[in-house]
Amino acid sequence: MLEDLNRLLETYRADGAVGASLAFALGDGETVAATAGLSDRTRDIAVAPDQLFKIGSCTKTFVAAAVMKLAEEGKVDLGGPISAWFPDLPRSHEVSVRQLINHRGGLPEFEYDIPMDPTRSWTPTQLVDLAFSVGGQTAPGGPAVYNNTGYVLAGMLIESASGVTLGEYVRRKVLEPLGLNDTWSPATENFPEERMVRGYYHRPKPARDAATSLAEGREMWRMEGVLPYSDELQDSSDCFPFAGAYGCGDMVSTPTDMVNFMRALFSGRLLPAPLFREMSESRIAVSFPGTRMRETGAGLFMSSYADRMAFGHQGSIPGYVTVMQHEPKSGLTIAMTSNAGAGNRLSFYASGLHPVVDQAMRIILRG
């Protein structure tokens, strides 16, 4: 099996990826890791299993779990309004804590308008202000619309309710109890930067008739002035500060830690059953073109991989793509990271990882 997985990762690398790291576990079995390709093209350094990748929006699952820990401690009411923490936020008396993390808060979005400025250090308040300056607010409780602003507010709420930074609370309540020693929140805590893989970004010049919608290939992020158009991969490791992602996407981790985190969630080792059901079972259908996501809970999506319904998240941040999933019927938990990405969702560099996860799951499940 491991030989087949190694061959699969090498094929992915040969198709254009730079490096890849994968880990999986079946049931309560050991966590197995595999890697391929390079963590640093300039220095010709191979990817190692303990190297850190930016995991983008997979951060949201950790943050949602932290919100559940606050609820377990009686410090927040998931159904209560966020106005106690954000009295000046428009319609805050209508938005519940739960809606911050299930994409139903009706909040405006900032991701497609934030400049990729490596010299700027954002505060969470500035991210929220940006969202309200560029996007429109809708009635809370409506259809699920993918929203990063809710997770920025969730991070701010965690800090206010706990009295410590977001990174420290996630560490105390989620990471340390599970023995996850290879995961950090760089926006609010120090981390071993020397263990990071370099990230690479594909930004070819768009065609004259290029589409204007994200689902049809429009570039997601504002890279002008940071990276030029080029058919070649460019090092994007430092083009976007961690503070610009904060609670919606700042974390770094390894596939092994992500697998062990997901196993703990689904085995009941992290949260009481009613709170885990808040994350996994209170779902509604979503339509996010260009993704595998089918239904959203709170910090967990039900997605289609290998013709099975799995639960987890995917993440993308300039130069990095990540997937972490748990498939309940087989007990398979899998996570994979890549250090190449693109702002065009249709690009191989943005979406090519997902069929590799399909194939990896099939290899593992057939034994």
C-alpha cells in the first residue's frame, strides 16, 4: 500500500506539483505518513513528514472546535447573539455565535479584496472593517455563503471570552490535550519558521476573454504589485502575512497532526457528543462551485471524495493547498498538503490535489 501511495505522490509531482505530504490512519490504527518532491526548490531540499505547511481554511475547524470548548466551559451561548462582544457591529443582535462558524451570519466578505501586501500587519478589527467597506451584509440565518469574516469575529470572541490570545487558547484547549506538537497559529504566537516549506504560486497572464466569476477561473486574490504574471511557478511564501488570515486561515501544521486532530474529534476525545454534533450534524446544503463541499456544519463540511461522503475541510492560501477528511463508514482519516497553488480554482495547481486524495483513499481502502 505504501509503495502505491509513494508512486501516486511521485506522479502528482511529475504532473507539476512541487512537493506533497500525506498522512492517514484507519480506525484506531497507527498514523502513516508519506512525502514526495521538494520543500525548497532553490536549495533542492526534499519534503520531510515533520515539515510545516500553511493549511489555510483548515484553520477553521480548529477555531470552531475552540468555540465549542468555550461553550463547554459555559463562556458562550452558541444560540445567543454576538452583540455582547460586538455591540457596534451592524445587526450584531441578529447574528448568533453559531452563525459565525456555520457560514450563515450574513456577513460581508473580504478575501477577494484584501491586498496581498507582505509589508502590512493586519489587526482583526481592520479585517472586519475591510469586509464591511467592500461587501454587503444580508439577513442572518439565510443560505450558507462561505464567509471568512465570521471566523475573524470568532477568533476575536475567543480572545475576549477567554482573556488570552487566539493561538494560546487553541493551544491550551485543543492542541495540548491531544498531544499535537506540530501545529501553530502564527498570527498570534511564535512558531518554528525554519520548519516551513516554501510555497509556490502559478499566475499566468489571463486571456483577453477571461471569465469574471471565481467558478469560471477568475483569480481569487489581489496579487498585483506582489507577483507578476508568469507561466513559471513563483515563490509566494512571504507574499501574504499570517495576520491577514488570523482565525480564518493562519495556521500551519503537518498532515500527521491534522489526521490526529480529526480522529480526536470523531472519536469523542475532544468534545462532548452534543457539541460535536453542533459541528458535524447541524448541516445545510451548500453550492460552492469549484469545491467538493456539499453540506456545511460548523467548521466541518460534508464533501465527496472517492465516491464517498467524508467530513472535514479544505484550505487554500497563496502557494499552498490542503485537504483533511474523515470517512465515517471505513474509519479512514486522511490529510494531504501541497506547496504549490493558484488563484484560479480551475488550475491544476489549485485543484489537482483533490483527485490525488480520491486515488489515495481508494488505495488505502483496498489495502
